[in-house]
Amino acid sequence: MSALALKPGSLLLLGVNHTTAPVDVRERLAISSARLADATRTLAHQPGIREAMILSTCNRVEFLVNQDEAGEAAGQGSPAALSRFLHDYFALAPASLAPHLYQFREGEAVRHLFRVASSLDSMVVGEPQILGQVKESWNVAREVGAVRSTDSLPSTLDPLLQRAFSVAKRVRSETEIGASSVSIASVAVDLARKIFGSLAGKSVLIVGAGKMADLAARHLIAQGATTLLVSNRTEARAQAIADSLRTPAITTGVIPFAQLHAEAHRADIVITSTGATATGDDHVFTVAAARALLQRRRNRPVFFIDIAVPRDVAPGINELEGCFVYDIDDLQQSAQQNQRSRGKEAAAAESIVASEVDRYQQRRASAPAIEAIKELQLSAEALRQGELARTAARLAAEPLTPAQQAAVDALTRSLTAKLLHPQLAALRTAPAEPEEAKRK
């Protein structure tokens, strides 16, 4: 576990993405939506971790944790806990992942999260799906109790995530980074158009019926496709997409998932986005299935564009004559062209993120002083009220008039404020203790 070379700290983000790890590494860490709650709960229960959230998309898997100070003191800090989690949950040796992992602590973790939520760290800069994915991960973490507050200890991750959403909203409203609808699905469709020159007259099969599949279908139609087939394990969802897109000019149909391999030869282009677990022969399209598909097509070529992680299409299919396979990493070139075209807007967005990180860190640094001020004010007010009550009891035989009571109340308030002023001023102006010093 020492191969990870992680440093202890109260806020830690560890992950892999499309720039640090190829798809064959990312798919080994990918967590489906069905498993996300269990994985998040398991991570949060690791010794040394107080709060946790997991973000798993086609281009990244990231683990954001809040250090348990008691666990750190006992030698069970976040780095060790994350190492155990990677080893136990994924059955992977942390050392094998070390070349692909990145880690951020404290302010750098905040900055990275803000950039991710704002789609500045995406393969397709400005794509809107990532913000929804971050929100989904946050909601799951709250539902399973992995992001939580107690009477004695408020949540660190909850306000951090809410701030990340506000930053993403500001980036969207103050820049043109999301002006045009660009996504992984649109880049995949653009690749299909480049391959064929025109999609008119081509039959396209979409396997999967999630948001990415729906986006791909709409982009295909925008690029001229007129025949669209949809297949999904839950047939009703495939039918819903097909029905929503059918027009007099657009022919759509549904292929039951059980008949997928028998009917897939009808398509010239197959776009997959199921994200099913893909190990060994568990791919949706295996080499044997692709070979049979080619026979039914009488060796007419077929193009697979696999935007799922884990991959739906076995990599070996690309070695079959007549089969051409493009996975999500193959979309990087088109995505890089998108990044260059949005360079100016991305720079403006980066400036917003930088300023928001500074503001967040200043608030976080001043939080202890604010709490101390509140406690001091509450304590002083309790003492004042106690003295007023005792004085009123001693004067019970000849109580003060309402006017006298008001005068005494105003006097004691003024005295309390003047006595507290030097202490409150010192707390407000005291420099925040550096994070490194706190951990020594």
C-alpha cells in the first residue's frame, strides 16, 4: 500500500480519469449506479474516514473523503483507508493502480472538485452531463449516511458540494462554455458522420436506453440518420426512446435484448452505452457474436462506437476483418478539437473557479473564529440574563418600573458589548492557522 505514497490530511480526493488511465484501467474501477450506494457506504465505513463520496462516470472514477481526526491519530487515516478500499472492494493491488492515480488534498481537492462540476476537467469541455452526475453521487452519499452532520461536528462535504454546484452555475451563466450542446454522445455521432461522410440511408442501432443513449439518438437524427433501432435490457425504456423520436421522416424500431445478436446485423453502425460489467466474455458483443454478425451481413462492414465504461464491445472485435471498433478513448481527438475551440471561454471559467476556491478557503479558515465568536456572545448573554434575573429577585418587594427595566437592560447590553469588543475584534482579525501547522 505504500506504493500510493499518499499524505494524511482532512480532505482528500483520489482518482483516475481519461488523461491518466486508459479505458481498460478505468473499467476495472467503474461502479454502476446500482452498486454506487453499496460502494459509498463501504468506503464511509472504513476506519479513519468520517465522510465519503464516489463519482463514477465513463471518463473518471474519483473518491472524495473527509478525514476522521481520531482515526488519523490512531494511524488509520484516509490514505490507508482508501488503499484498503481499493484492494478489498475491487480486488486490485493499489501498487498496480499507482501510475494512474492522482491525489489532491485540501485546497487542491476543492479546486479539482469545482473544475469537475464546471466541466473544465471533462473530455468534452462544457458538456452538461457531469454536473448531474456529481449531484447524483452527492444524493447517494447523503442517502446512505456517508455525508452527514452531528450535533458536535458539522459536515465538511455537504457545504463543499453545494458550493461546487453554485460555482458550476456561475460558470455556465457568466461564460459561453456551454453555449452549444456538446457531449460524449455528440462527439461519438460526429465520429460516425466523419466515417461515413453522411448518415443518410444508414441504419443505426443504439444499445442502451440511458441518458447517453437518448442524447446519441437525437444527435444521430440531427446529423441525417433516418433509420434508428434501439435495444435495452428493459424493453419499455427502449420503446420510450423509439416512440419519442418517431416521425413521418424518421423510422424507429425496437430490438428485444434477447434477440440483439440475431438482429444486430440490420445496423451499419452500432453505438453502445449500457455500461454493463465487462470482464472476459461478459461483454455485450463478444468476438464470437461479432463473427456471427458479419456472416449475417455477408461480410458488409459494421462500425461499433462503444461509449460505455466498462466497455460493451470486446476489444478483440477490432481484429476481425470488416469490424471497426472505436471506444471512448478513441474520441479524444475530436474532444481535443472541442477544447481548442473553447479555449477563451475555458480560460474565463478557470478564473471564476480560482476566485471561488479562494473564497471558499477563506470561509473555511474563518469558520473556527466565527464559531468562537458565537459561543462567546452566547455565554456573555447567558451571564447577563442570569444577573438580571437575580437582581429582579432581590427587588421583588419593590420591582422596577417598565421604564427602569428597559434602562437597566440597555445598560447591561452596552456594558457587555464594550467588554466583549476587544476579544471579538481579536478573533475576527487573528490569522488562520495554516493547515500544515494544524496537523503537527
